[in-house]
Amino acid sequence: MRRIDKILEYIAEKTKGFPEEALLQCEGITAAEIAANQNMLRNNVSKELNELLRADRIIKIKGRPVKFLHKQTIEEMFRVHLKEKQIEVNSLGEILQTGEREDPFYSLIGFKGSMRNQVEQGKAAILYPPRGLHTLIVGQTGVGKTMFAKLMYNYGKHMKRFTEQAPFIVFNCADYYNNPQLLLSHIFGHVKGAFTGADQEKQGLVEKADGGILFLDEIHRLPPEGQEMIFYFMDTHTYNKLGESERKRSANVLLVAATTEDPGSSMLKTFIRRIPITINIPPFQERMPSEQLHILKHLLESEALRVNKPIRVDPEVAKALIGSVTYGNIGQLNRISSSFAPRDFWTASARIRKISDWTSKCCRATSGKGCSTLARAAGKAKNWDPFRPSCTSLPKEAMPWKKMCLSRRSTSTS
């Protein structure tokens, strides 16, 4: 690796390690620090730093001593686009105030990785003339379908497709799936006397969402007659309230729906044909390892901020946490990280460490075969206490390795 590349890599890593507060208080990396860490001559380091500044790769913080920061890392951390070239400022705050805000998708972990195609689809759905494209988001429970829909909405405002006051209405079709009449009343509204108990006219979600986005979660719970009314609205942008015979009402609404089911088996084919874009959100275990770690870090940082206590997790605990995620994806990982209350933190982390240790011992004898299956099984076993381990309480998918686990346990306790 060239000397200049080593210096740039070092500045990038150090910049990532600074808290945002420290960066705003003129924290940075000095030429002397780089020279000492990389075993280089100070003059050579200064020469390369000047070259990196001319190439617009770093930011120079003036003062005594002069400090440097990695420009791209600063843009990612603060979610801004710095148009200025060869930046030399007294403090980072000077340029952050004038920086151009990036689109909201920039904050999505993996927007340039495993979520790149999904982000491009989401942007196309918002920008396609004249009104955008109705979209179906497909993914397992807990992958972030609602969050993705909200990012689409924020991107629409960012690109001036929606006004700042445009509504984002969320409705879960499962709430009234056993009462189709009430479900349709919530979505389209009803007139007085439409059904027993309809004492006055009611505004529906379609009317409320006029000029913005209506997000229909678990849309596979929508009855066939509801799907027919939705796809008619997609075609004509007109609808009628429950109890009306003519479709004389109109609304400019972009529909974004979400489902955990296979659209082909759970919804009408005529409905699916009218949705031009289907976005598949990958499950947590199919995300890149760096993204999994970044997601865990974000969740733990949020929990530490919520409880106002530092949370420190060693690498083995982090691996066990990531490996324990199964059906619940990011939502499940969030619930696990939220259980790290200050008074229970050491107990919780010790339990996870024990799980990691036991599963490693149990599956080592299998030469690595089935190790991840056993780790996931141990992680979600409700009655499996690692401090008083009983391998017989592991879930069904761990059956092939229970005997091995028992033998390992008896060996280690003897």
C-alpha cells in the first residue's frame, strides 16, 4: 500500500472513532500523531496531507496544532453533502451549517450495499411521473418495511414531490381483518346510515392521505372486495365511501403496501398486476456482516441513549447477539438490545456469553456442521438456562446435536 493510502486509511478509521460531539469541538488527527503511529517522517506526512487536501479527500481544521478529518466519513456521519473543495475551516460547525442535506435514504444502513437495489426502486417509485408508482414492500416480520416506507415519504418531500405538510397515513389491515365492513369503512370512510351504528359521516384514510402516502401494512389481510376497491382507486384515483353507489370522490394518494406473505398466493392477481413495483427487503441474516454489526451498534447506541448509561459489548457477545436473531430479524434484535437495562446488563451479557461458550463447545465436536443452527436454537430457547444447562430443553431444530451437547456438558462438569 502506498504511503498516501496508509495515511488516508488511518485518518478515516480515526475519524469514525470520534463521537459527533468531539468532532464539533474541533477534535481531529494531527500530523505528529500520524507520523508516530505509522512510523513515518513528519515532513513526508505533511507532504501527503497537503496532497490529500488538494484532492479533496480530507478536511483541514486550522489551529495549533492543525488537525485533519476524513471528508467522506464526516459526510456519512452527519448526513450532509459538502460541496466546498479543499476545505480549511476553524471548526467543523462552519461547514455543517452550510452543507447540503443528503436524501433520507442516506441514513439507511446498507444503502450502498445489500439495500442498493431496493433504494433505487424506492426512489423510482416516488419520482416516476406524473404521480409516482404504487408499491408493494415484501419482507419477513421485523425487517423494516414500515421504516422503508417512511424513508420513501421523506425522500418525496426532499425531492419536492410532496409538500412539507403532506400526510403519511399508516394503517394495519390486520386490525379489522375479521370485520370487512369496518375495515373498508376505515380505509374509504362511510356515510350516515351505511351500516348499523353509522350515526354520522366519517372521513376515510384515503381522504386523509390526499396529497401524500397511504401505507397499508399486512395488506394480505385485506378481503377480496377491499382489494377490488383499492385497485379501482389505483386505476382511476376515484372512490366511494361505504354506503354510496357512485364513485364520485377523488384523491391524489400514493399507495405503499407491505406484506409478510407471498403476494401470488395471498392476494388477487388483478390486484398484483396493478402494482408496478415490488420491493423485497432481505432478512437480517442475509445482510452483509458489516451491516449486521452496524445495525447492532446502532440499536445499542440508541438503548444507551435511552437509559443514559454506557453499554459495552465484547466481540463474542456481539457475535452471539447477531447469531441469535431468527424469525424476528431487526425487530427481534431491537427487543434483545432493549433488555439491556443498566441493572440487568451484566447478567444479560453474561448469559449471552455463556450461550456462546456452550454452543461453541457443543458444536466443536461436529467439525462445524450445524454450529449456526445450534447457536440459534440455544439463543431462542426460552427455558434453557446456561448457568444450569439442560440440553434436553433445546428446540426441535437442535435435536441432532443434543446428544453431543449432553456429552460435552458431562465432560466439562466432571
